[in-house]
Amino acid sequence: METPGDHSPFPMNDNHETGGVYRLWLAVMTDAVETLQDGRFWTKGAEEFLFDPENQFFNYVCHVLEQDPDAIRERIKAGLQMSIAG
């Protein structure tokens, strides 16, 4: 798996858990999930952000969390399906 440091605009010397870059993209990722859960406006943008395999920002957050981006995407999809069915 390629890491963000391989070809990334992200500062690798940033403290990932508390750094501004990480916190910004974690907030965007969280908002995208909440947008899809709530069915709020601009769900197309949220879907594009979460499910684009080339999204380096999503991949960066997953890398800092030490999680596989594809596995996280699958968990988000499963959670959304459960909330729709439930």
C-alpha cells in the first residue's frame, strides 16, 4: 500500500493526531459520513469524497488511523445500508 509520504502534499513532519492537516480532513470525512446518514444536502459530494479510491485526503486520514482505506469504505457502506434498512 502506498503511503501519503510517497507522493503527497501533506506535511509528514506534522503531528498526525493533533496536527491541523489531519484534524481538517478528519472533520471533512466525518461530515461526509453524517451528511449521507442524515440525507442532508449535497450527498453527491459526500459520496464522491468517501468512495473515490483516488481521494488522497481520505487515504491520508486512514493512513494516520492505521486503517486500510478500502476497508473503511466498506464499513461506511455497510453502516449506511444498516441505517437505511433500520
